[in-house]
Amino acid sequence: MTFKTPIRDMRFILDHAAGFGALEKSGAFPELSGDLVDAILEEMGKFCDGVIAPLNEESDRNGAKLENGVVRTTPGFKEAYKQYVEGGWSSLAFPEEAGGQGLPATLAVALVDALNGACMSFAIGTTLTTGAVKAILHAATEEQRRLYLEKMVTGEWTGTMNLTEPSAGSDLSAIRTKAEPVGDGTYRISGQKIFITYGDHDMTENIVHLVLARLPDAPEGTGGISMFLAPKFHVNEDGSLGARNDAHCIKLEEKMGLHGSPTCVMAFGDKGECIGTLLGEENKGLRNMFVMMNAARLDVGVQGVGVAERAYQRALAYAQDRKQGRAPGVKSGDMVAIYEHPDVRRMLYSMKTLTDASRAICYANAVAYDLAHSAPDEKTRKEAKAMEELLTPISKAWSTDRANDVASLGVQVHGGMGYIEETGAAQHLRDARIAAIYEGTNGIQAMDLVGRKLQGDGGAAAKKLIADIHSEAMMLKAAKRDDLVHIGERLLGAADALLQSTEWLLEATKKDQTHVLAGATPYLKQFGNAVGGYYLAHGAKAAAIAAHEGQDPAYYESKIALTKFYADNYLTEAVALTDAVTAGAEAIARIDPEVMNG
Amino acid sequence: MTFKTPIRDMRFILDHAAGFGALEKSGAFPELSGDLVDAILEEMGKFCDGVIAPLNEESDRNGAKLENGVVRTTPGFKEAYKQYVEGGWSSLAFPEEAGGQGLPATLAVALVDALNGACMSFAIGTTLTTGAVKAILHAATEEQRRLYLEKMVTGEWTGTMNLTEPSAGSDLSAIRTKAEPVGDGTYRISGQKIFITYGDHDMTENIVHLVLARLPDAPEGTGGISMFLAPKFHVNEDGSLGARNDAHCIKLEEKMGLHGSPTCVMAFGDKGECIGTLLGEENKGLRNMFVMMNAARLDVGVQGVGVAERAYQRALAYAQDRKQGRAPGVKSGDMVAIYEHPDVRRMLYSMKTLTDASRAICYANAVAYDLAHSAPDEKTRKEAKAMEELLTPISKAWSTDRANDVASLGVQVHGGMGYIEETGAAQHLRDARIAAIYEGTNGIQAMDLVGRKLQGDGGAAAKKLIADIHSEAMMLKAAKRDDLVHIGERLLGAADALLQSTEWLLEATKKDQTHVLAGATPYLKQFGNAVGGYYLAHGAKAAAIAAHEGQDPAYYESKIALTKFYADNYLTEAVALTDAVTAGAEAIARIDPEVMNG
């Protein structure tokens, strides 16, 4: 099956749902123009559809392999990666002073969307490098920048994040990897890391590992973790490659999906000779990690968007092609395409609206990121920063949960064929499943939302966003079209329910944190449903104007109809979630696990 | 990981949720007693835990293989199957006059539950034979019964259902397989069937294929389909095996999961020599098929229950074992088991209550089946029949959708380890995925519910059940315990919402069938949520009495707490679904698929 980067929908969501226009207005990107965005999206589409997408099925069947200590990627990956670098895709949104193109991160997020739609296994490798570059930009010494930055910005070298150890997954305080000063400013690193994405591969000459480890005198807990930079090959003063470092992939995990992405067990210093340098301050490694991780969290949310898009396109194509049964009310005659069956359309409309809602959330998050980092005035930066932080866990968790829903519906649309690997629908479900887990499980995201994000500012950012949703709802309710009024009513219901949950959580914070933790997951779902509907509603309003003006009414009317579908199915669901949020700690009161054993 | 058949919970649900006591009371099973049920469940548990469960992981890694035209099952399957036959498990609920043990089908359903928990790939083979036996009991000639029935009742031979063809999946009217009279009372069958579960295997000496095909002069459509019996090996008059029939597995599908279950492409009559006999009347094959299929639909629902149970047990064990982080509010000290984290308990409680709710629905469905077939008085039989028919699509679709939710949560509880195949959690998700598809996709089930089931009796059976839910809710609201009152309130909300949807659908029927089809899937979900809560609430009431009497309060209190959890999460969800049901045909109004292409 072919994949087509949904350029028109991406542009629609950028402009009419996610507020991309604010970037032009802000003056932060003087060279940005509508034409430039069009040109970039078009080139992006050509590259992703033509070069990356054809690798997707092969990446599943002929995934990464560890052979004689070397990781071999799927045939075609290396050549495609070369084109990715040559096309300048890696450097799109990095600062010009670092060798980048200085474009908005939002466009890089659109690229991540398209790349993941084309081939999630390929795309994830590029995302990791982006995170590593951000950490280096944030914390590196002049020397480290000189040796590593440019090659990573261009993508000539890739980066990795080495956090997890067998006993330190979500709880990084348990990290045991050691780093001992050699005496010459370098450190000898020793320890094993697991789940290292693209920890080794054959696509580039060098790989730059960012490794969390403890100095000999480091305090216990997360306050004793430092970050180190340990390249696969040492880099000489002149930038040429030196000796092989003692950092090796010793095992590849056999995963449910994402076979094209090598998930490595990495051994650092098995021979006592892994040498690295400190990145940032001693014992302040988590700070860098969060720089890297926050960017990565948004990117993982966007992975969800991309894989959902691919699953949707495949299901839509199948539904147009596969003939079974007759249209409702028709008793005889030829079989019709299953797209004509209401229940099949229901699945496809669900897939489409959930994909677009998560796309809108992630793009809005990216716009907030850009404004937070680049807007000329401080007030805008500050407000945008609060929005960026609030949206990040929602982008990550809601989009990836929904990607799982969408990919599963994609299998269902195919009927029995969906369960056969040859069809390809199952791959998307198997691939999508990891996104709800890595870069902080979705449960961790929910705790981040009700914890640091909600309580950090006493609910200010959340309440501001809810007030915006409320205003949008009131505006829609005053519209002249019945469908917009209906959407407005549903949105109002969701906004009110979300406000109720939010206030309950803020109140509960004062009493018992367990109340808050118990409500975290349904709250994040409610927030995502509501805010996704908000952005779609914003788009529906713009679509109504465009349709009224006679611009491609079939297209714009479909945006309104799909938003209404979303409103009746997911904004209504949001309303009910207040009950689950406010059930409180009692709802998950501890039951003896022995009793739970039946 | 070991599996433990949840005997106590099964018994609890039989007795206190699903109304198993009605079978004893009915007088239909004079030998039935509590002690007998205990003894059967205990033996069942020993067999499933000790013999079948250890095969599960091997069935995934070393699935069925087609070698030189012969299907080889997972090592160990053949021996385990022998024990299944020798233990008399196959014949449990078949009538005594057919060589069975004459026990309630409800106990066979409990067996299906346990077998699927132990190993879904193994269990599905036995289910197919049950369906084939039912079709033979319903329609076979004396001669067919004499030659085939006993061996199939004992399980010495297995049965298959051959319905699907490449162009005839959900739409059986498109079946093209032919059967031509030979002149001696037999028929020459020719055609290809796909997705034939256990179409060939090495566990038994013979396999009895039931095949849908068309006679030469058959009318078009489903009114021209007949059923034929075509064994793998012909059977001589004395019961001994004769020549090999021309019915062969020519390909095994490579599936997302359920690797241990051979999914065959079957070629009938490739050499023009597949000989079979007519089973039932000419052109009335669909009638037999529905006998077979209705039983199979309940069994597939129960598959969902079983695989959900297995996923739950694995996740619970992991959550007790895996240590990460500290308990809420605790800043230092040793890491605790992740079971201590509220969000992890939320996942486990979701898994447990969804599994038990679907178990209760399926068991209640089985009780209705037994009463419908065996109750001495006609009124009971008739009422039970209506209930059985109403519950069947819900058992099938809701239980399997929820099994997917549960299996996915099971992966999530494991964090990163859940995505690694070695852990085993991913297998359950891959296995569970098919259950929502086969034996009529869940969309087909939803259409059956709003079509034949709801409209068939003008909503009488549905309204009666809703009235029962309403009464139960009112009773709970009058209870002396706050938690029961709370459950009662939530149940009332769900009952009212379900009634509203039901009346809307019945009204919509009069106008436009598209309205009804558009609301089918959310209606089935709403119905399942509500009726699952009803049965759990019934159990909670009994648990309150038991706890009050001082019987194992930890166990019985947990039943109440989990029902309350279900009420706050899933009965509330049911309330919101009315909006999705009643959005009507407009919600899924056709959008040009080209526009949907973005």
C-alpha cells in the first residue's frame, strides 16, 4: 500500500486548528511565509512518500539484526538515511548558529508526523538525534559543541539516550551505571543500559551516546545523576574519527513491533575502556535529560499521529476496495464497497477524527514550544511556556493511546484480513503499541499532568486553556449553522466537566495526593478529549467560513461533519469522565493482592 | 508464568452474578449439585493449569506448520489433546443419548473459559468441534449420526466450519463452492475456503468438515446455500477409516497471533474427488450454520474472558514482583512493588472488573441457553430463549472488545518489558485481537443486536432486561451500605440511559434503518457496560451478605469495592453513550471517500 503525506490536512490543522499563524505574527521567524511552508510540506511529502514509505513493510519483516557484534538495519534504511541527511531534513529546526536552518520546530514536528506515517521504525532514529542535539545545545562545553554538534545537527552522526537499566525504568533514582574521573577531564563509564533505541546501527559513521551515570561521590537518588557523552568512535581534535570506544550493543530485544528499530542492550565499559566526557554539571544530569525528554515526549505523541495516519489511510483504501453486502435497505444487486456500510464509516470517521484531534494537539504544542523559545516579548514566551508544559503530557499520552485505538480500528475495518500479517494492518497496531510506553509511560504522563503541570502553577495554565475552550464553545453556540451550534453545545459540556475535574483535583491536592494520583489517567483522557475537540472546533469554524465563501465545499464541509462526529462521540465521553476522576482515592483503595488473585 | 484457573471467582460469578442456581431449581439437571460443580471445577482447574497452560508460550513461538501437505501442531498439543479426550472434557455438556454427560452447557462454558485462559490456541480447536456437534445433532441423518457423532462427542475426531471464501466473508450470499450430486446420495464438492481454524492438524485420526456450498440448481443468495459433511478420511460402514478424501490444507495463514491454531486455506476437490453428504435440507444450510455459529459466538466471547484472565494474572504477578519508585507521599527508602502505585492499581482493577463483568455476561448467557434448551416448562424455555438470543451478540462483541482492552492494559502494566515478546504479555494482546473479528465481526454483532434481536420482538426482551436492571438498582439504593447505594445510583443512571437509547432505536426503526445501523456499535457497548454492571452489582449484594455474616470478609469486600470501581468508570461511561447512539444517521452521513483521503 502506498502512503501519502496528508499535506492538505496538515496545513489545514496548522493554520486553522493549531494557531501556526501566531509564529508568523510573532516576528520570531522573519523568513517564514505561507509559500515557504507550502514548499517545505510538498518536498517533505515527496521524500516521505517516495523514499521512506516503501521501506515500511520490509522494516517489519526484515528488522534490525545483531551480527558479530554489529547491528544491521533493514535493507534500504542506510540509503534512505543518506537522503534524509542530504535533503537537510535533520537540521530543519535547529538554530542557524548551530548549523541548522532556523525554521520553527512546528515544521519539524510536521516532518516527524510525515516520517512516522511513512515508517515509524525509521523515523524513531531521527527523533532520538533531535533530543540529543537539544541536550548538547543546552549543556555542552565549547569543545563538545565543536566536536559533535555540527555532525549531529546535519544528521551525519546520530544520538542516543541511555537512561534505563534493568532496575531503573520509570524510577531513575535507581540508576547504578558508574562514571569515574580518569584525571584528564574524561570519565571511565561502566554499566549496562537497556531499551536503547538505535543504540547501534550501520547508517552513520558515528553514534553519540548520552549516558546517565553516577560519579563516585554522588548522592543517592536522582540528585546524584550526571550525564555523559560517550561516542561510539572517539573524535580527534581535527574532527576525524579515532579509536572505537568500549560501548557496544550486546543484545537486541525481540519486540512485538517496531522491528526495524534496533532496541539495544548497551554495555558501557565491559573492558573497562569506555571513555566519555561530562555533559553539563555534575549531579545535574536529570536537568539535561528533561530537555531531551520533553522534546522527545512531544515527538512520541507525534509518532502516534503518524502511525494512526498510516493505519487510517490503509483502512480507508481497503474500505473503498473491498466489496461485501449491500447498502442499507437494498436487498439485491451487486455487492458494494464496505465504505458504504454505516458501521464501517463509523470506524473510519473515528480513526480520522482521533488522528486529526491528536495532530492538532501536537501541532498546537509545537507552536507553543516555538513561541516559548523564540517569541520576542517575554510575556508571550512565558504564557507559551506554560501552555507547552501543560500540553506535553497530553500530546504524548493522549495521542499515543488514541493511536492504539486507531490502529486497532484499522485492523477491524479489514475483518479477517486484518489479522493476517501480509495485509499490513496488524503491523501498525504492533508498532503503535510501544508509543504509549516509552519516553515515560502514559501513566507517568498523567501523573506529570496532575502533579507538576497542574499543581505547579495552582492550575493557572489549565484554567486559562479551559476558559479559552469555553469561549470557543460560546462563540460556536452563537453561530448561524445548526451543526456549529451543536458542536458548541458539546464543547461547552466538555469544558464544564473538565473545569469541574480540575477544581476537584486542585482541592484534593490540599488533602491527600492519593486522590490526585487516582484520578490522573481519566483526567488526562478527559483533557485530551476536550482540548482535541477544541482545536477541531476551531478548524470547523474556519471551514464554515471557507465553505460559505465557496472554496471547495466538499472538503470544508467534511471538516465540519467530522468535528460533529467527534463531538457526539468524544466530547460526550469527556463529560462522563468527571465521575471517574472524582471517585478519588477510595476507588483505588488497596486490596490485598492475594485476594485479587481470585 | 503459571496460570491458575480462577475457580473461586468462577464459582462466585456462577452463583451470585449469573444465576446458575436457576438450573438446579429448574429440575432440568436432576444430578446437578453444588458438590458436583465444585468437583468439576476443581478437576478442570487441575487439567487446565497443569496440562494446557504450560503449552501457551510454546504455541506462540512454535506454532502450527504446514509440512509436505500435513499440518503439524505445536509440540505437546497432541498429547494434551489426548488427555482432553480421555478426561471426558469434550463430552461434558452433550446429551447423554449422544454419548455425552448431559451436564449444563454453562459448565462447558466455564471449561471454555479455563481452557482459553490456559492456552487460547489450543482451546479454539475444541470449540469448533462443539459447534460441529451441535450442527450434527440438529440436522444429521441417522446414518450420519451413527458414523460421526460419537467420535466427535468424545473428541476423538474434531470438526471444522467451512464458511468463508475470499469474496464471501461477512456476506455469505457470495459463496461459490459447488456440490454436485454423484447419484448415489453423495455429493462431489469443489471450491476453496479460507480462514478454516484447525482445518488440518495432527492431533486426531480424522477431521469432519462441515462445508457450505451450492447445489447446481440452487437459487442465488443465502437461500441457495446447503451444508455438507466431508470428512478428511472416509468412514466405512463398520466405523473404521477408509480412503483419504480430497480435502486438503494448501496454505497456513501467517497471523498476528494465535500461532498455535492452524488457520488453513482448504481446497475441496482439487482433484475432483472430494465426496461428502448433505447435512440437513437442501438450500437450508444457513439454518444449521446459525445453530453452529450461535454456540460458537458465545464461546468466542468466552475466549475473550479466558485470554483477559490470563493477561490479568500475568500483570498482577508482575505488579507484585516489580519494584519501582516509592509509595505516594513517601520520599525515601526502598522501592515498592508497583502494585502500590495508584495508577497501576487502576489498571489492574480495570482489568479485573472488565474480565469479571464479561465473565458474568457470558455465564448468564449460558444459563439462559441451558434453560432455553432444558427447562421443563415452556414459559421458562421461551423467556430464556429470548434472553439467550439478546445476550449472544453482547457476549461475543463486548467480551472480546474488553478482552482487547484488558490485554492492552496488561502490556501497559509491564512497562517496557510488556513490549518484549519474551515477557509474554504481548502474546495475549496479539492472541486476543482475533476474537473481535471472527465468528462475525463485532460490527456484525452490533447490527444483529439492533436488528434481529431488538426489532425481532419489538424490544420486549431488551426492555425486560432493562427493567430487571432498574429493579436491581432500586434495591441497591435502598441498601444500608453507602457503597451499595452508590453502585445502585450508578446502575440506575446506566439503566435509564440504556432505556433511552433503546426507545430511540425502536422509534428510529420506523423511519430509517440507517439511523439504527449508525448507532449499533455504541449501543452494544452501552448495553454491555450496563448489563455487566448489573451482574456485578448482583454479586456485590451477595458479597455484602456474606461479608456481613463474617465469611472471608477480605474476599467479599473486594467484590464490592471492585464493583464500585466498575460503576464509577464503566456505568458512567454507559450514560454518555446515549449521545453517540442517538446522533443518528446524520453522524455517519456519507462523505466522499476522495475527500476523506485528505
